[in-house]
Amino acid sequence: MINTNYNRVHMIDFKQYGDERGHLVVVEGMQDVPFEIKRIFYIYGSEKDVVRGQHANRKSQFVLINVAGTSKVGVKDGLGNEAIFVLNRPHTGIYLPNMVWKDMYDFSEDSVLLCLASEHYDDSEYIRDYNEFVKIVNEEKR
Ligand code: TYD
């Protein structure tokens, strides 16, 4: 049995409108990302050895874009599968559906990680204990 949401994780290449004045990237809800954007936040100033995220969300979907600098995103399905994605372009993001475990790490000094979310912040939909996540995923698979 598989956590099907894990298989929906993918990189997204956004169109770049570039000319001699520079670049511009547009991200529109339900067009460039597969949800309406209800919230944005960004993470910067994290040391290289810091691991952020370390949670799964019951409801929220995210798209993460390193608008400056670089970082890595580790994704786990809670059933033994995991993948690592590199965010190193301001016009490339990763789509993270709900119910996948994610770790963000290896931040460059200039990293600004923009996060687009499908939901308003609700701490109660965050699963912050990996063992609990594994348990929930295994229960749902039955
Ligand atoms: P946290 O979930 O630890 O961030 P990360 O996913 O980067 O590791 O959030 C850090 C703090 O910010 C925590 O006290 C909760 C708060 N917070 C909000 O109030 N709203 C939000 O949308 C987010 C993402 C975090």
C-alpha cells in the first residue's frame, strides 16, 4: 500500500518573464499552483545545520520556492519512501500535498524560502511527531 499523496510531490517550473530589465515570475492560485493561496510566509536567516519543517500537515498543501539562495527539502511518506529535492532557482518550486513529512535544511546564507499555503495557519493540523505521522499513515492505509 502507498501513501498516494507522496507520489503527488513534484517540482514546478514557473514561467520567467525576462528582458533586459531583469526577471519576473508570477505565481497565481489554481493556475500555477494547484490550490488557492490563502497564506504566504518566508524563512530566512537559518544556519546551514538547522533543520526546519519537521512536520506533516493534515490539511495544508504548500509550494516552496527559494526566491534567493538554496536549500533542500526532504520528503517522506511515513511508509519508508523518501526523496530529496534541491531548491536552487527563483523560478522553480516544489509542490507538497497534505500528509507528507517534510524537512527543510542545508540553507545557504542568502536563502529566502518562500512558502505558499492552501490554508490559514492552524496549529492543530500540524503533526510534529514523526512516530505519530507514521501511525496515522498506517491507520489510513487499512
Ligand atoms: P514552524 O512551524 O516551527 O516553522 P518551520 O516550518 O519553518 O519550521 O513555525 C515557527 C513559529 O511561527 C511557530 O511559533 C508557529 C509560527 N507560525 C505562525 O504563527 N503562522 C504560520 O503560518 C507559520 C508557518 C508559523
